[in-house]
Amino acid sequence: MAGPRERPYREFASRRAGMEFAMDGGLWLHRHVWKGRPMAHLVSTDRERLLAYGRTVGLPPARLQYKPLKDPRTGVRREAWHWDLVGPFLPPPLAP
């Protein structure tokens, strides 16, 4: 497993770069605010990598959500999944 400063996912300033990373099977952490609360989606086309992450942090597999997404490079819709990360499941940002 990743060390204290290494995370099994990546964050990107560019939404498109994050989406491309997720389309290639990486774990993309996309932070945002929902109804005034900080949250994030952890997105990937690699369902097994997402489930492995969920096991390490205690997320029940039934909470993994299926949502096909368009690959921004091709416009083709692909199978993808995401975790909604809120509260104790929302990882803190890395210090600069």
C-alpha cells in the first residue's frame, strides 16, 4: 500500500486531465462541494481498483456507484464507477 505521502489516487487541477487518467484505469479524486459540504468522487474505469481502495478505508462494496462516462479524447461512453467520499471517508488534501 502507499506510504503516508503517497496516495493510491491522483488529483488534477484540470477536470479533463483527471477524466483522462480515470479513463486509463487510474483512480482520480475529484473534490467539490455538494449542498455546502465538502466531498469528492473517486472515479475510475477500473472497478477492481476502486473496490480495493474501498476495502482499505472501510467502504462497503454496495456503495460503489456505476455511471458510464464519456472519454473526453474520443467522445465514446465507457463503463466507469465512483465512490462518493464524504465525512470521515473524505481524505484531507496533501500539504504543499
